[in-house]
Amino acid sequence: MKISFLGAAETVTGSKYLVEQGGHRILLDCGLFQGYKTLRERNWAVPPFDPRAVEAVVLTHAHLDHSGYLPLLVKRGFAGPIYCTEATAELCRILLPDSAHLQEEDAERANRKRYSKHQPALPLYDRVDADRALKQLTPRPFASGFAAAPGLDTTFLPAGHILGAATVTIRAPSISVAFTGDLGRLEDPLMRPPEVIPGADYMIVESTYGDRLHDRTDPKEVLGSIIAKVAARGGVVVIPSFAVGRTQTLLWCIHRLKAEGRLPQRLPVYLNSPMATDVTKIYHRHRTEHRLSQEECDAMCHAAEIVNSVADSKALNTRKGPMVIIAGSGMATGGRVVHHLKAFAPDPRNAVVFAGYQAGGTRGAAMLGGAETIRIFGEDVPVKAEIAMLSNLSGHADYREMLDWLRRVPKAPRRVFVTHGEPTAADALRARIAHELGWECRVPTYLESVELDKGTT
């Protein structure tokens, strides 16, 4: 078996691994690069493999850094099935068309305002490409094996990261490899904990938080304190949030804070993400994957006023505080939240609260790093609002949670490949796995290919 690390190697986005065995080729994840311009430019480059030669894609979950390249893959000639779980398929039907719409919208705005060096500016892909990719989605249940390609028996197990998120184990006649995807947490407030894989000869392990431990402070308490403080001074709290996973946790926290009297019942809370509204409804249909009851799902769904139209979204920017606005995207790379940042970031009465990991090169990372201005639609926007981070709302296991999960794997792998992390995080997790578990472990480089020796499977 040969594995080529075509994304999420030496960085935290663009998850993409080509698996070759017995003349067959499958792609494990198919994500967009995000963050630094040098990374984003890889999305536009000719891929380092022939999409027409790939027989299938096996998708761990729906987040765009794992699924967002699918429309372009199909546009470039991929015609095979895209295997994923049922919930992942449902989420992709929301996320991929939205991604296409945002790219079309950004290209149109760049052409209208003439701030792109490309004439004309074009979207990476459009809605037609996204719709074509959706037709190739092929859902498979958890814990029920299927052949991703002849001789490559594949199994999904719950990863606990977001709805539908899966670990993937691929077994060939004499070798096996397991991939964590994005691994969730044992004590996530919404998601059930990740299941342990039965063991494999080789493992690919994510390392988003490979050099950090999550703050054990209750994130609901921190969120409540920030909102109460900003509301008292008449300010606006803007929360960039991923539509899948993080938004639902935030809505649950706000519901509980109001129910407990920690926040005023009349405090306006707006969910400016029609996509997140659709996602929240999916929680009702996949109750076995999360901890919420039917009643708790209903309460979460009604914790904010939904903003649907573009006109209503623009109107929020002219309103005065106190109020809370939750809008996508989570790293402030696009979507409606960017307009809110342009409106509210220059005012010191306001606050911008980040609720998840911020990849290097994103507006979120820049603001957390103390940037005095951020670039939005060709303009430098001052950042005078209070900047805060809810560090304990992440859907990724930290290094201690990852090590605890790995210890429960019944069979030690012959080698572990650490991916999906910034270089310092990946190397830190590599060192801890080697030292604490005694497993052979290394960090592959971008575009590296590795031949895996036959194992004992």
C-alpha cells in the first residue's frame, strides 16, 4: 500500500490523502486549503494526481477543510462515488452549495469593486459544480463495512467531532491503515465521545491541538461573562462561528445562560446564518450521535432569532447594542460575519469572540494575534473591539485526550503518521506519542509518498 500526503501535511487544512493498493486508487478526504495565501493558491493549482484515475473518495466529515475541494475534483474529471456517513451527506448538501455561492459572490464583488489583480476574478467553482458533486455522495452506515475499491474494505466509526464525523479503517488482504479524521472530545457538551478503533498496522492521526491542552474552565461561564460585560456597556458581541457543530454549542450555552438568569431574557441574539439553521434541524434526525434530548434540541433551535435575507443581514450593521450576532465563518475567512466585523470591529464598546481554532493566515488568527487592522474587501478595517477566545469549545481532542484515546486502541500500530496540524503542534504530538506510548511516529511532509510494508492483518 502507498499513501501520498497531498494536504493537511505541515499545515492544518486541505485534508487529502491518496491511497493506492493493488492498482486501485482512492482519496481519503478532499478538503480546501485555508489560511495563508500560499496555501490557498494550492486550491487553484493543477492537483498532484489525476482526478480521473481516482475510483472513490472516502470522506471523514463535512467541514470544508475536509470536503470543500469535492466540486473541483468532480469538475476536473472525478466520476466515482463519494462515501460518507448519512449525516455527513446531509451536511454536505448544505455546505458545498453555500461554499460555491460564497465564492461566486466574492468573485462578483471583486469584479464590481475592481480590487482583484485578476481580470475577471473567477470563483474556484460554482453552484453547478457543487450540485454535480452532491449527486456522487454515497452514504454508508457506521460500523458496517463496504468496499471503497476492490480489496479495500472500509469501515466508519463515530469520531465525535461533529454530526456524521467518522474515523476510517481501511483493510487490504495483508495490511491495514486507520485515520482519525478530526477526533472529538470525551466530554463534549453536545457530541457523544469518539469510539475506539479495533487497531490497524498504520495510523494517520490529526494534531490540531497537538501542543496544547484545552482550558478546563466552563465555556458557558466564560461566554456568559463576556456577553454580560459587553451588554452592560451597550456593545455588540460578534461571534464568528462554524455553521456545523460550534454554532449549535453556542446556541445551547446561550439558552442555558438565559434559563439560569445569567443573561436577560430580552437580550437580542441573532443567528445570521440560514445554513446554520438548516444544520441545527439535522440534530433532530441524528439523535443517537449527540447528547441532547428532543426538548433540548428544540430549546437550542429557538435560542436565537434567525436572519434569513441579505437585507436583514445588512440591517443588523446599522443597529445599536446590546445584542449578540452569531454568523459564519468560524475563522472569519468569508460569509456574513465579515460584513459584521467591518461594521463593529472599529468600536471599542463591542467584542469579537472566537469559538474555535484559528488557522494561521486567517483574519481570526490575525485578530487574536493583536492585529490593529484587518483587510476586508480591499480595505484596512481598524480593530478596536475587545477580542476574546472561548478556548474550551473546540471540537478537537487536545494532546492529552488524543493520547488517552490512543491508549485504548487494542493493537499498537507499526507506525503513526501525524498530520493535520501546524508544524509545532504536529511535532509536539509526535514526540509525546513516541515518548509516552513507545510507538514509532513521524510527521510526513507535503506531497510525500510512503510505501507501507505488509502487516499482520
